[in-house]
Amino acid sequence: MWNANSLKQQFYILFIVLLALSPVTANCRELVGVLPISNQRAQKQFEWLEYYIQARIESNLRNNSNWQFHGNEVLHLWKSRSEPTKLVSVNSTVLIQGTFQLVLNFGHFELQVNRFSQATSKEKKFERIFVKEEFDLALDALSEDIGKWISPNFKLLNKIADQSFQMKGLKVIYEYRAHLYDRAKSPGIQETLFLKESITSNSHPAWIADLAKGMIILSQFMAGKDKAFLLDHSDIILRNAIKTNNVNARLYSLLAETYYLKNQLPTWIEKTAYKAIELDPQNDLAYLLIYLVKKPNSKLPFDPISRLRSTNPWLWEDIKQDSHQFQKGILKDELNKLTEGQ
């Protein structure tokens, strides 16, 4: 007799096997990483622009190429290094960083792009002076110049039309992201609740992911109904976002983490994490969650620890320091245990 559940399980097993054999998940391609672009004058009112510039450059490059990018948590740990310009994995890496200034109606971008491989290192600088009204145009032009340096065939055809650095509400969103990056800060409950009412399932998926991550982190410093409230709403926000955007890996890995922290079924966590890896083989959080819920002596199509170490090698450089920064330290006990003896 035909069994629907058995058929579903066969398809799931086939998917995992194909995922393991897929050349995309072999982590063999060049990766691109964009760090926050520092404000040279350290003006507090423009701190959020460091993250807006980072996001716009990355979006320009992502939306006009099939390149792979370093994961969100890798960039968080990379930014905290005093000397971040070095190769951190077996992959070749293109790392974009730099500074900007904005004084009255004039500004200046100075970006540095490093291309690292195991044998060589190349560097190229890009500069542009602009008037304030042309902030985004100058940033897009720089993105195209950088894209062409990475690959001569790059063209900025899909431009960002729905965002401007002067758009109302953007400052709050990118200040929130700044708190997620900052070692000394965490998202505040008031900002989190404000964004919960402002961000919808149709908002940019990166904004939704940042909000969900903030809610997840905050939940682990609370108890009882407050903790349950934040995790439940993270669950709802992420599942609704996936309905309208089912190709964003961060949404899936954060949903898997929400399931893990809510003590949901391991199969839910595992399937959701595998989906994140299918969409982005650089998703370190998904590899960690797969490892945490795997059954003793179970055979997986790949070693999640090896994959995690390949995608986020910072975690093995100084585990006592970096486990407290990965997801703001909410998984530090799990990270400390899995890296023992590695």
C-alpha cells in the first residue's frame, strides 16, 4: 500500500544525499565579505551609516552576481579583530572594508579591497568624493567599480530602488544592527518592541533576520512569560517572512535556532537547518544546530563540525573570547563543549 509518510521520508533522505554530494556545498569557491565601513570622524550620529553602507554594497554585489558570501557571524567576529585583513579559511576571499566621511554637504568614500588566496594577496583602493544628495549614487558607482575588479563581466543592472540613506526609519533599523555587531552592546527591549511593530513580513529579509536575532538573544536573558513571548514572536515573524521569501538562508537558520531554544522536535530543527545550508553553504549557525540535535552514533552526509570550522574558523582561534560573541554568547556552552579536543 502507498504510504505518504514513507514517501516523504525517502524524498528527505534523497535531498540530504544530494546536498552532501553537491559541489556548491563543498566550500571550494571564492567568498566575498563586506565589513561595516568605518566613520573616519567617529561622529556618533553617523554610526548607523557604517552598517547602511555595508548593506548597500553587499546587496549591490549579491543582486548582480552568483557569488558566495561570508556568513553574518563570521563578519561579526572579523570586525572585532585589530588586524582583520588576512585569509581566514581554505577559500579564497575578497574582503571589502574602508572608511567614509560626511561633513556638511560633502562626503568621501575610501574603500580597500583585498583578494586573498593561500598563495597570493592583492589589494586595490577605490575612492569617491560626492555631495550629500548623491550619497547613494556614489555608493552604487563604487559598488560597480568593485564588482568589475572582482570580475570584469560584472554589471550593476539590478539597482536598489526602494532605499535611500535619507529614508525615514532607516536609522533605527541600522542602529539596531550596530548593536548586534558591537561587543559591548545588545539590542534593547524598547527598540526591539518598536521594530516588532514596524517591520512586516514584506520588509527586507535582512531587517527581519536582524529583528528575529535580537529577539532570540534577548529571550535568553529573560525568564518565564517574557522569554516565551520573545521566542514565540520570533517564530511567528520568521515563518511569516519565509512564506513571502523562501530563499533567504538566515531566516531558516534563525527559525531552526528558535525551535532549538523552544525545545521543539529535533527533526524540525534539523530539517529547517538543512534548508538553510541548501540555500547558503556558508551558514555556520545551521551547521552548529545540526550537530547539536544529531542522534548519538547517527551517520550524517557530512561532518557538521568540519563544515563549521571551515565556514567560521574564528571560533577555533580563541574559543573563550569568540564563543561569547557568536550570537552574543547565548550558545557559548554548546560551542565550548563541541570545540573541546578539536
